[in-house]
Amino acid sequence: MDAVSQARVSDVMNRRVVRLNQMDTMATAARLFAEHQISGGPVCNDFDHCVGVLSVNNFAHDGRNPKQGPLFDELVGHHMSSPVVSVLPDARLSEAALIMCQKHTHRLPVINSDGLLVGMISSLDIVAALIQNQANDG
């Protein structure tokens, strides 16, 4: 078996995650997305339990211009995707990829056994692991 088939989510996940709080405004979310050059992130409650995911698509699906009007004043918790589809750190990369395909998502919060957010894994992380494995084999 090659290294990718044995790889775990914890091997490639991003541990430095920009988190949103469900009580943040959409304006705060937009600012954080722009500041960190990201297109989405996990939404946590005050106890660091992941309760949703917000992406730039959540702005577009509303049908309003996100740069003006009441959307920016609304809470992230009202626009996030929920319930959370997540993965455990010790899951295989193939399991994370399968979940992403089945749920039509590009990112998964990584949750530990206590339900706390410990990282994020994206479809790009999985592709990068495959490319790195090919480069090492070749």
C-alpha cells in the first residue's frame, strides 16, 4: 500500500483554523474571509464545539447583495450550513474524500472524540497529499 492510502486526516489537516462564532455578524465573517484569504471556515459555539460551516456560498445563496443591506448585520448562525458534517483526526484520507463527495462539500471540520474542533481538512489538502506522494514515488 502506498503512503496516501495509509495517511490519516491528522497527517494533512490544517491545525491553524480561522474560527467563526455563531453570534458573529456576517460582516465579521466577510472581513475574516478577506483578511485570511479563505473561502470558508467552521462556526463554533462558546464552548468550541463546531455547530456549522460558513462559506462564501452562504453569502451568494441569500440572493441579496452581500456588500449592502441587512445581510451584513445578520448573525452567522442564521446563514451557516448545519448540521455539521465532520471527520475524526484518525480517519483515513480516503474516508474524508468519500464524505466530501457524498455531501458535495470541499471542507470538513476535524473534531476530536470530545466534540471539539481540532482542525480543518479541504479537498485541496487531499489533492496536495496525492501530488506529494506521486512526487516522492517518481
